[in-house]
Amino acid sequence: MSFVLTLAFIALMLLAVPVGHGMVIAAAVAVLWDGTLPLMIVAQQLFQQTQSFPMLALPFFMLAGSLMMGGRLGKELLMFASEFMKRFTGGELSTTVVASAVFGGVSGSAVANSSALGPVLIPWQKKCGYPAGLCAANMATSSVLDILIPPSIPMILYSLISGVSVADLFIAGVLPGLLMAGSFIFLCWWISRRRGYKNTGSAIGKRELLRLALRSLPALAMPVWILVFLRFGVATPTEVAVLAVVYSILLSVILYRDLNWARFKEAMVEAGIATGIVMLVIMGSAACGWLLTFDEVPARFVAWVSATIQSPWLILMAMNVVLLVVGMPLDLPPALLLFGPIFVPLGLSLGLDPVQLGLIMVINLGIGVYTPPVGTTLFISTSIAKCSLDETTRELWPFFFAACLLLLAVTYIPALTLY
């Protein structure tokens, strides 16, 4: 049955069927092929996974991100990041990294980040003299910071399949996220200095920069109080997500005064569509995951790996290679939901902390978001930059290798996540 499920899913992906629909259809085909299970089991598993209180955090975090990124607050954040980084070599390029890190504390979605920041930053950077391919590569890779710096939608999905605390995952993602941001900023500086790119325009004075910082402070404070509330048990992740929406509305209404009914309706529609897409993937992966578990695939996989590869170091390396390959054609949420139930038991058999494994999977599959042939942020950024995919891919390699080095560090240095 597992073989039929896998074969049907691959065939549907080759036919360009959407991932969520593909998983539901593949699960139905596998059940019909088996003949001993009722088809109703697929429908039951589709909806059972949605009956989870922590799942409510998804739409609320998405709504908070839409409210904050779509108004004046997003513009203030972007202006502060650009003016601050303009003081350094390659500062215009580094603005993408800083802005992605800042917006990561708001949206939690790499695709949302590249779609929101790309149309603003990439044309500006091209006017400053940076190649279109480099601007697109920088945007595509920096967008992944959103899934490391809390709140993170993929971390919520991982907690759903592993039972790990969302708060622990959010806190564990802070240091790797900052390390990735720092390495990308260094690459922007190094590339700009080596190629002789000069900053355009003059930096504003310290007083004006301070004024911009104060105006952006309410948004910059959001990821901080989210971590504090979760770390000290003030509220659950779902409650924090609701508070984030209330906080966004209050800021937009009282402080920035730019929230009207039209923008609120637009934010609701965006959050609803994004939630619907993710929920369909979750429902489809739940049905597939149940069938794989029923067929004892995770247990047999753990037994096979343990008998074949003796060294835990090599097993971790093999897991990373598999995830890197899987992340290229498959998007992050379905890959995480499909392979999580298989790799979590394997990690536990090695004595690997589930929190560390969660960061390994999120970083690894996050790299797949900007690698061909189906890199979502790669295609979004390339289309915005109006350049060829070949140009973007050539400029992508330094960022790719930096991310892989961080992945290896997180894999073999537990202190980077378990602090």
C-alpha cells in the first residue's frame, strides 16, 4: 500500500497537480488499491488533524503579519532598515537581510516575505547599481530567515506532528536565525567590496535615524514579547497569536492611524487564503501519514537504517542529504509533514532531541525553498528582478553554502538550539 501511495503521489506531482490535492488523491488511491480499508478512513483523517487547539495559531499569526506588513508600520520598518544599513559597504544589499529578519518576527512565512519585500527592495537595489541576479538571489535566500525567527509557521507544523512545544521551537530558532542573518550580511559586504559596488546617496544623521528607530520600535518589540510570553508561560502559542492580532490592530488604529475597513478586509482575505492552502496540505499529509504509519513504514525505516548505518554521525548526514534532495522538488510544508513522522522516531532512536531535529528539518527544507527546480522564493524573486533563472542561480551559491554550513553546525552542535 505504501508503494502505491508513493507512486501515485509522484505521478500526480509530475502532472502538476497541487500538492494538497495530490496527497488526498494519492491516499484515496492507496486505500482503494488495498481493498481492506474503508475509503471513509481518508475523510476521517483529513479532518481529524484539523481538530487541534494549537492549529488556531496559524490563521492568527498570518492575520497579524498581513495587518502589520500591509500598512504604514511596514514602511517605517523598511525605511529604518535601509537607512541604518546604508552606512556600510553593500548596505543597500544588506537591507534585504535586515528587513527579512525584522519581518520574520511578524509574518513567519518565507513566501509572504519575498512577495512583500521583493517588489520594493529589488527595483531600488537595481537602481543603485547591483546586478538583477544578485538582488534576486539575496531576496530569495534572505526570505528563509522568516521561518527561523519567531513566529514561524513551519515550526508550528512540526510541533503538530512531533508533540514538541511550540515555545521551545520558537526559542531554539532565534540563535540560528541570527547566525544566518549575520552570515548573509557578511556575504553582502564581501561581494560588494570584492566587486567594487559603492553606496549611493548619503546616510541620514543620527538624530533622524533615532527618530526612525523609535517609530519602528512597536513592531520591533513584537517578536520580543512573543518570546517572553512563551518562555515564561504567560500565554499559550494560540493565545499569543490572538494577542498579536489585537496588538497589530491597536498599533494600526491608535498609533499609525492607517487601518480602514478596506485594508482590514484585504488582510482578512489574504490570511484566509494562506490558511486554506496550508490547511489543505496538513489534511492531505495527515491522511498519507496515517497510511504510512498503518503500514509500519516509520518503524521499518528506523530498523533498516539502524541495521545498515552504524554510526549516528553518518545517519544524521544521510538524513540531511535526503532532506536536501526532497526539498528541491517538494515545498516546505508538505515535505515537513510527510517526512516528520518518519524522521522523528529515527531521531529519538539516536538520542537526538526533537527540538534540535525540528530546527534541522526546518533549516534543511528551508534551503529547498530557493533551490531549483521548484524553489518558490527563487521564482518569485527572479520574476520581480526581471532576470533569467540562470543569472539568479549563479549568484545564489555563496548564500547556499553559508546556509549549508549553518545546517551542519546545528546538526552536530546541540548547544546552538538547546540553550
